[in-house]
Amino acid sequence: MRKETKALLQKNNQQETLLFPDFQSVLNNMVTYLRSTRLPHSLQEQARQQIIQLFLAEQEKGASPDEVIGMDFKEYCDTLLEQSPRNNGHTRILCAVRYISMFLAVGTAILFLPDMISAPFTPNHSFTLQVGKLIFLFFLVTFGYFLLKNAGKNAFVPAEKQKSLEKTLHFLALLLGIACAFFLKKPAWEIPFWVPLAAVVLLFLCYGLLSHYLD
């Protein structure tokens, strides 16, 4: 994240504290939605800044958030984002790759950390890659990505009206992945210990470079 984006983030955090509780509640939902979009943090913070400034100006007039926005909150956020010059297909693809890189890096580190630690002390400095762990890695990345998307989808939906079926299916898929990791011990192939280590480093590097470029 660039210095300009960090400075804007800090400024927005400070100004947000000046909002009345009802405006803060709406803003929190709008920010949750913005965070789930496949867009740079810089664009998210610029949209957040516009919303905060609008709310600060209007709350002094005694207006409510509904009166200020005058439309669906999600639609308002989408309108702000669509007005940004960097809101295009290329940028969205890069943002999606960034998030997937982060999920893959974390998942790979979690799954293969014990093997990366113990493998250097084996005669051939390698370990057996199991099918179950590969399946679990797939489910883990999918779960993380859809969890992020669902957070934005349900940002403006009351808790009692949210679709619990989707959440249940996602958690069941994660549990299925965990079960595969524990019970599917069938070996796939032998790999050197440094392969997952290099994968984690490269994935985090990809995430960092994209974050710097996009934000």
C-alpha cells in the first residue's frame, strides 16, 4: 500500500469518529461492501472519503442517512466506484489475482509448514505430497474467496434475512476439505522441501507487488 493510500486511510478513520451513530452504522455496512469489491484499496478509500464528507455535511442539517443517499446504499457505492477511472476489467482481474495469491500463500504455509520443517532432516530432503492436502488447499482458497464476497453481498441485508444456506454450504465444503486432509493420505508424488517454501514466498511477493501497484 502506497503512502498516499495509507494517509487517506488514517484520515478517513479519524473523520469517521465524527459521525453520529446512525451514520456510522450505515457507513460500516458500506465499507464492508467496498472491501469485498475487486478494486484497489486506493479506490475504496476514495469512495469512503466521499461518503464520509457527505455524511458529515448532511448530519449537521439534521438529515438521516436514508435522506442523504436517496437510493439503495449498494447502488450508491457502485455509482461512486463506476466513476473512478481505474475501475476497469483489467484492474478487477489483477485485484482478484491479488486476493487469490494471498489465500494460496496462507493456505500453503498452513498445510505444509510441518513438512517444510521436518523434510530438511530426511535423507533426500523431500516429503510426500498427499492428495488430501491438495484437495483441502482448493477448498480453503475457495472458502476464503467466497467468504469475502458474501460479506459484501450481505452488507446491506439484515441478519434475519440473510441466506443461511450459502454460509452453511461454504462451511460444509471447508469441513469436507479438512476431512480430506485427515483421511486421504494417498501419496501423490515426492517433492523437495523448498518447493512449497518457494511457492509461499512467490505468492506473498505477488500479493505485495500487486498491492503496491494497485493501491
